Amino acid sequence: MKYIGAHVSISGGLHKSVLNAKKIGATTFALFTKNPLQWNSLDISDKEKKNFINLCKFFNFNLKMILPHCGYLINLGHPVDTLLEKSRCSFINEIIRCKSIGLSFLNVHPGNHLYKITEIDCLKRISHSINIALDKIENFSIILENTAGQGSSVGYCFDHLKYIIDNIDYKDRIGICIDTCHAFASGYDLRTKERCKKTFDLFDKIVGLNYLKAFHFNDSRNKFFSNIDRHNNLGKGYIGSEAFIWILQNICLNNIPIILETTNKDMWIKEIIWLKNNYKS
Ligand SMILES: [Zn+2]
Ligand SMILES: [Zn+2]
């Protein structure tokens, strides 16, 4: 089964995401379960929960393959204790929201040290934050997304991801989402088949392909190793199409959602068809 989709809008209600995904021919999708730029949000009503789950069932979307994205204010490695606590509470709330609509994992950016603590201290805080959440909530996994290394973010190199995982108490409930734009921006080349192989061999050696649980497929608007997080449509940026074909044909993608976060949404239908056509059957 191919799980290919895009990060769709929830404008008008959570159930709209399901309809938006269906419209573009997706077999899975990503969504925010609330406004990602606000701390607070209204609870999801029972009616809305039912609507979402029933529509997913109706259109044959596997709830276990839908990849919700965490809000942007949450910083699991925050250097200030009170604000770290606020992030941890909000993170747990987001997990509860996801679980309440039948989802079983949540994609999150690791965190930012804000130039106040070392990267290692920040990574330790992140692992601890995730342990607290996984301790509290059962049957749920956290998917860490690699970052572009913009600003003070950590998680831009495979060693960071490995360090976080090493300090997680629940190894079967932690995974990695590789965002191709972020990887490219942080110095992992994907421009040719050979460089793709080298990058994923390195990922396997440092982190382990068994931890790879999702992809964000994005081309990059900025040059290699720019540390700038600016996405582009597939084949329209500095990465080029070859990388995506290589991944589809060389990485085992069973039960791995592939999510487009490309900028021109009008291209999504075409991009999904193109990806499906290049998928190793
Ligand atoms: Zn992200
Ligand atoms: Zn992403």
C-alpha cells in the first residue's frame, strides 16, 4: 500500500482535512489539529471527532498512517524551566487531541536552545520531555523531524537524532521523519543517486533505517547547506527530481507516510500522480 499525501488545511473543521486529502488523490495526509501558532485552542467536540473518524473510514484512510504535525510554539528543549514546562504540557495536550481522533503518532521538531544552553543540554531536555509524554500516554509514538539547522534549532544532524533516541525509554515508540528540504539545507546532499545512497547509508549507520517512520517530500528553494528552511515543489528547487525517485525505489516504504509540504498546492495532484508512478511496486 502506498501512503502518499500532503499537509492539508483544516480550515472549516478537522473533517475538512479528510475531504481536502481525498480531492488531491492522496492515500494519507498530514494536518495540524489546532492553530500551530497559538498555545490555546478549543477542545475538539465529540461531533467533530466522530465526523473526522467516520470520513477517514468512508474514504479508506488508514488512521494509523495519518501524520499530524505539532504546533510551532512547543519547544521540548526550552532552556528556561517554566517555559519548558509550558511546552511539555502543551505537547501532552496535542498528543491527547491526536489520540482522541484515532491517530497514533505525532510529528514534532525537536527543539531550540535559543543560545542559552549547549546543544547537548538541549537534546537532553528533548529526550526527557518525550519520556514524560510517553510515560503518561500509552499506545502512541513520537516522530522527530530533522531540521534545516536554522537559528538555534537542534536535530539538524543525524547524530542529534541518534542522541535523542538513545535517551528515550521507549525505543519502540520513537521514530524519525526525514524532511528532504531540511536534510539538504543542513548538509546532506541528495542531488544524485550516488549522494542519496551516501546520505541514507549514513542515516542507517548513525540512526538506523528501522527508526525511519515518515517522510516530508520537499524540494529546496535555497542552495545546498544553506541552513535555510524554504520549501519548493518537487523538481523545482536545488534538490531536483532524482532524489525523490531514488527514495521511492530504494528505501523500504511500507507503512511510511510520504507527505508533501511543497509550496504551490495547485501542483499536489500532479505531484502525487508522479510519485505514485515512480513508486516501486
Ligand atoms: Zn515540520
Ligand atoms: Zn517538514
